[in-house]
Amino acid sequence: MGRSLSFIAGAAIGVMATTVLAYLLGPAREAHFDERYRSRWDQALEDGKQAAAEHEVALRQQLATAKQPRLPI
């Protein structure tokens, strides 16, 4: 009884993991397969790159401000 229960539990975990991966890497429901197609994963990667670029610009501005010499009062 123990082996069959372990098999069923393992199969259930495998099905759940596959479902999650298919959701993350698969297309959205309204997706059209043409040159504009992107999966959720691709969209998340692009959003992350854009946010990183914006953050880098802000940090470079802070660095430039911090490097400016301060005049004594």
C-alpha cells in the first residue's frame, strides 16, 4: 500500500509542477501567434530590464550630484 500511495503522491506533485510551468511559460489566452507574440515570461523579463534601466539612470544622477563639490558656507 505504501508504494502505490507514494506513486500517486509523486504523480500529483508532477502534474501540479507541470501546470505551473505551463502557465508561466505558455501564451496568454488572447495571444496571437505572429511577430508580436510574447509569453508572460518574456513580458516579465522585458519589464524587469526596463525597471533596471530606469533605476540605473536614477542612481547615476545621484552619483553625479554627490560628486559635485560643495561650497563652504
